[in-house]
Amino acid sequence: MNILVFPKYGEKGPSSRVRFYQYIPFLEKKGATFHCAPLLGNNYIDALYSGQRFGFFNTLNAYWNRVRKMMKRKNFDLIWMENEALPYVPFLFEDHFYRGTPPVVVNYDDAVFNRYEKHRNTVVRVLTGKKIDRVMAAASVVVAGNPYLAERAKSVGAKRIEILPSVINIDHYSIGKMTEERGSVQLPESSMEACVGLPDQGHFQSEANPSENLSDAEEKLVVGWIGTPSTAHFLEIIRQPLQQFSQTMKLELHVMGIDHFSLKGVHTKSVPWSSKGESSFLKQIDVGMMPLYDEPFERGKCGYKLIQYFASSKPVIASPVGVNKDLVNETNGILAVDEVAWLEALKKMAIFKKEQRLERLGQAGRKMIEKGYSIQSTVDHLWDILRSAGA
């Protein structure tokens, strides 16, 4: 089967990497061939992470290249697409894309329809407010990352709906105990996957009392968060709990994906993101965190951060929003609904560490990931979806 892949981003884009690129080597072994044509390549992600503007003409060229690929779609057996063909373009201009052959399998791991429905620009709301609903209804198959997204597809008349969670390659996440010294996060070597424009070294911000001895790993609770500049605002949810906890107990916050992040009163380490560096980063922490606002868009998220933490045998603290409520329970972590609950959760995790109970929580999370949230456990389902759609 010859498949034209329309991810939104190049390999550096988290959503495209997780939902498309990481599957391709496994699917190729089943006999499929792929032609990947991202709308926005890695140069867009480089610009985003370095705070630069991508530019109007670069965007216009990206859209033109996508249109050219759409015109050649009949050379393929199937189109596998992320969200939509042309973001912010009214459905009328891509309606013909879903008619006839080849069939289109469209994938969602976020509630992208909310971006159009709730856009602050009235013109955007009027022209594209129902666009994603129409794409879902027109596509041959809608692949939803969670039941929340699947229910939306059902409500707008999608022909066929399949739920496929966001997953990880279990082989890339170590379950062994950390061997590196926590005081020095090992950063990735320069590669195509490293974020261009970010520094080569990790950045350490120390706003707390410099006389404190933070080398005692047995007393210090190390919490971690992986994200991007566009999701950094979620850290505001836990700012006050982290500051309050740090006033009486030893805490260190590790952040991956934001350059030079600091939090007043909290010992903080921030490092640039890279796929090779994630495993090393996760080994450094005791607990993973996923704070979220309880809003419509956030309810559509697929809990990928939690899946990464669990794959590394780390317990978690998370906001009870969307799929987080399905992933987190008393065997593998704590759900925290507000700032008071986040502070109490941090205190509990510190006690669990002292009592050497964190490893047991982490092991429970790892077993859950191995069973249903890895490429190895879901690739056959995805292949069945693509193969049957193409047939």
C-alpha cells in the first residue's frame, strides 16, 4: 500500500512525531510505503522554539506546496492526514479533497475544533467555525486520540471512528534505576532532532537560599515537566504550590523544552528538548507533573506527558482533566484539582520518597503503558485501520 502522509509538522513537531513519524518504521515492516509531506517543516519548529517569526512568504510557500501535493493524491492508495489539509482555510476549498479516491484517514489528538469555534476573530469563527466537523464527516475514517474527541466525531456524523491513544516506543524508555548524578543533567549531542536556536548546555536557576545543600538526593524531591514554549502557561497552575513547598522542604524543579526557565524561590533546572535527551532527563526526576486548565481544548488532550513519565517508571501528579482521569489512579500517582491539592500532593510524594514507595507507583504506571500505550501494543490496530480504509 502506497500512503501519502499529511502531518502538520516535520519530525520536530510533537503531535506529528507522536501520531505519525514514530509509527512509520513499524508500518513499513508490514509492507506499506510512505511519502511524508508535512505542511510546516522543521524550519517552522526551529523558528517557534527560538522565538523568531516564520514569515508570511514562508507560510504561503508551505500552503502552495501542500496544494500541489493534494493535486497528486490519485497516485496513492490512501491519505493519512493530521487534522485538516489547509488550516484556517474554509472547508469549501478542500471539500473536493475528500471525494472519490483515494480514501482519507484523518487523525486528531487535540480538540482543534475549539480553536476555530472560540477564535477571537469573528471572521475566522464565521468561515471556519464548523470546518473540523465537516472534515470529520467527510473523511473515510476519523482516528481519535481519546473518547472525548471520538464523541465529537460521532456527533457530527463521521462515517467510521477509531480510538487510538497517543503512545511511546517502549524501547526508548529505561526502567532501570538512575545511574547519573542528579546534579548534572546529560544533554543530547547535536543532531537534526535538537532544537535549533537553544543553548548547548542546561541552564540552572537558583532563586532559593544558596546556602542550602541540595546534593542530598534522599531528602530532596525532584519534580519534572516536559513541554514547549506554547504550553509553558500551564506551569502557572503549580507556581504557588512549588514555592510554598520549597519554603519548608527541599525541592528541585526540572523543566525540558523551555530555555532559561526560572521560578522565584524554587531551585530550577531547564534544558532544551531533544528526543535523545528525554530518557536522560526523565531519569533525573522523582515525580512527573502535568498541570492543565479545565477548559474545552485541554479536555481533548491525550495525556502524552503522563505516558512518558509512566514509561520511565515515574509516578505523577496531574490535573483531573480529560484523559488524565483515566490514566492516573492511586496505584500510580495523584490527581490534584487545585493549588491546595497540588501542595498536598507534593508533600505526599516527599513522604513516599522517604518511605521508598515511589518505585512501586512508577512500576504500576510502566505496566499500564506496556499493555496499552506503546507502539508495540497498538501498531497492529493502526495497521488494520489504514489497510481496511485503503481497501
